[in-house]
Amino acid sequence: MLGLKLPTDPRWVNIVEKNIEDILTDHAWCEQKAASTAVSLIVSFPEYTDLIQEMIALVKEEISHFKMVHDKILERGWILGRDRKDEYVAQILSFFPKGGSRTTQLIHRLLYAALIEARSCERFRLLSEQLEDRELAEFYRKLMVSEANHYTMFLGFARKYGDRTEVDQKWNDLLSFEADVMKNLSKHQSIHG
Ligand SMILES: [Fe+2]
Ligand SMILES: [Fe+2]
């Protein structure tokens, strides 16, 4: 599914199940960062008109996801906690070399976004299938569908703006790199950790 090379260890759901407040907090910040990523693509690459149009829609959608998760936190009588460092994201960023042409930088940012969306989608699917809390499971099922569309959109833009063969090679290398990163994760109550 989604091209990912290593499925999440199913035991990760057990860790999450015991820490619903932590996972919702981490998840809320993931949605906020997804909205920020879309804004920053608008700021950095204004001349890519069709990308901008999609990013405007995405900002709205991701911030509405942020609200949905925030509402879930409030419904359960909690208050949104502070954001924490995302170890997964830090490691994934190290895959991309600094510099390069403007197009290369755009492609890297699109592939990075596609990967985060793909892994989030895979984890939402696991939560939707395995959480004993059926209300929360249904919540994740709906979100899973949106994130799958985001993954294909980002990958589609990378293929459109870059050389198709080079982009596909880089995407494949990124997926292998990510599988290695994942081997040492899946042990924490965070969306990617
Ligand atoms: Fe989202
Ligand atoms: Fe998304």
C-alpha cells in the first residue's frame, strides 16, 4: 500500500491505545505542520500556478483537520499540549542533500511531503482497523481517505515538474531510506515515531 517498503509494526497500535491523549496531541500538530508546509510551498514557488491552486485548497483542508483533532481533544476534557520534536521527520530530512537547482529543491519538498502523507495514511489505516475505541477508529478512517489523496497529489506534482525517470528513482531511494528509519521507530505514541 502507498509504495511504503516497511509496514508499521502492529504493536504500535497497542502503545497508542494506552496513550490516546499523547497521540491526539501529536496528531494535531501534524495537521498544523501539513497546513504550514502548504503555505511555505506557496511562499517559495509562487510561479507554479497549478501547485499554488492546490496548496490553497490544502491549507484549508489541513487546518480543518487540525480543528477536528483539536475538537476531539476538547471533547475528551483535555487541552492541547505543546508540540514535540518529531524524530522521524528529522531523520527523513537528512536524506535530501542541501542546495541544488530551484527545480531540484521543489522536487525534494514535494517528495518529502508525499512520503509524510503516505506514512500518515498507513498509520491512520492501522488505527481505523485496530483501535478498540470504535468512535476514534471511525474518525481515523475518514482522515485516511484524505491523506491518501494528498500523497498522490504531491507525487503527481513531483513527476509533472521533474524528469519522470529521475523523480521515480529518487522516490524509490527515499522509500528504501524511510524503511530503514522505520525499523528503529514504531515504539512511541506519536503519529510517526
Ligand atoms: Fe490532514
Ligand atoms: Fe495531508
